[in-house]
Amino acid sequence: MRTIRCLLLLALAMPLFSQSNSGLQKDSATFDADGTAHITRIVPVPQTISPEAQKWLNSLIANTPGPESLAERRKRTDIWRAKDSAEAERLYPVKIEETTTAGVHTDIITPLEMPAANRTRVLMNLHGGGFNSDSGSLIEGVPIANLAKIKVVSVYYRLAPENPFPAAVDDVVAVYKELLKTYKPGNIGIFGTSAGAILTAEVTSKLKQSGLALPAALGIFSGLADFSRVGDSRQLFTLNGFPGAMEPIYPQNLDDEYVGKTDRRNPVLSPLFADLHGWPATLLVTSTRDILLSDTTIFDRALLGAGDDAQLVVFEALPHAFWYHFQLPETKEALELMARFLGKNVDR
């Protein structure tokens, strides 16, 4: 088996290395007889992103968490989710109603101003968090509701490992079927980040498999559609891009508490293996240091190959789900294009 071991040394001082000081550390690549590569790369802070993004990338070195238990992860996630949700509400004012829909915990996020035409439209948000925590429900749903001026139903689906696949899919499908009692499928959109992006594709595959009408638009913001193989970017990046510990992921050692005992090529779990013909208009967003860059682009190509309307936007140099960070100009740009795409396509 060919293995690539990659050591990335970040040059985080703001000026780029000059020719004279580059001798302190040089790029290198050596190869073992079996093809194993030992790589060192100097990666200066890119000047192709905003000063705010450059500063944030620098901060990730000190702020990347180490190993933690699931309880510790959930506690940490809950703390920063509450903080960032409050920031989202400050920047993008909306009305939030906590309720249940089809027996599933949901938030109904309503823009303060909504055109009459948008009252017949609705968006569903499926939050990120690795399927085992909630890292973004209001962080994701609030800005989109405000910018698109469309109601967003944020779904708190059941989490793994307590509830592995297909529990989350079943919860979202139940909410979708309830919304069909009020809204036409051509006026419904589904979007999510990370685990929520994966779930967006899985739910769509399940809906088609079940013969239910599909929504009009999908937002797959840093996701994957194949649990059976490991994309290249997952071998190169961590959740924060370069900072943080990482180990090679070998296909024979795949272990995921969300997947459980399900066949990894199941077309609902891994929609890359589903019938993709006739899927909704889809916006896929990622970035060049996103751990799921490869997986997002692979699924985009699959949708295009099936003749679907798929648009891929790749941002520069930023890590996974950077649009959670409201201080970045790139976040403002990403949220606006997400809202514009979803708003445009739930009008059928």
C-alpha cells in the first residue's frame, strides 16, 4: 500500500520568506522503496486572503483543541455555539421560536422583514457537529433567514453514537414530510454544513428512494457523499487546516460511530452511489484547506455527470466551515452567496 506522510511546517510570520532566509528550512521530499513519501513543505501565510483571515489562521495554532472525550467535546461545543449564536443574532436579527415539528425538536427562524412572495417558501437547516454534537444550528440558520428573507426550520436531529444512521435521516425526513403539508416541494430548500451537508445529501437520496417529491434546492457546504473511501484532503488537513494532530486514515481501518453497521456503499448513507439524475439545483461550497475539500468536489463532479444543476465555489486558503466566523470578510461573502442561491431556487 502506498502511503504519504506529509509534514507541513507553517511559516506564520506575516512577511513571506525571502531567498536569503529560506535556507533556514527548505522543502523536501524523499521516498521509500514501497512508495511512502516523507514530505516537508514551507507554507507562508497567504496574501491572497483578507487581513482578518490571515490573523485568524495565525490564531488557530494556539486555539486548536487536543484530544478530548465526547462529553468534553459536547461541553466545549455548547459553550462556543452559545457565544457564536448570540453573535449571529446580533449581526443578523431574526425571530426565533423553539418548538417541535413531527415530534422532532426544531427552531423556527423568521426574518423580521419578509416579502409576501416568500411566505410560501421555507428552508430547512441541518446543523454541523460531526453527527455527535450541535455545532451550528443557529449559527447557520440565523444569517440565511435574515439574508434570504425566508423562514428557516432548523432541525435538531438525533445524534450518534447513541443514535447511529439512519436516525438523523429519519428525523429530517419526518420534518420534511410535515412541511409538505404546507409548502410545495418547489418552494422548499435544504442546506447544511459539514455533518449537516452530508445529511442534506443523504435525506435527498432517501426522499428519491421513497418516491417523495424532492425539494427545489440544496446547499451542501463542506460535505461528503462516500463513507467507503477517504478523499485526499482528509489525509492532508485537520479541521483547522494545518494545525492539530493527524494520522493517516487507512481504508481498512475506517471506524465511524455514525455509520454503525451499515454498508458503507449504501446509497442513502453514501449518495455518491445513488441515482443522482434529476436532483435539485445544488450549491457546494468549500475551501482549499478544508478537510472535506476532496469529498465536496468529488460529489460536485458526480452531480454534473448526472446532468444536474450543480455549482461549486472554492474559497482560498481557509479551513473547514470558516463561515462560522463572522469577523471574516470571506464569511460575509459566503453567506450572501448561499442565501442568494437558496432564495433564487426555491421559487418553482
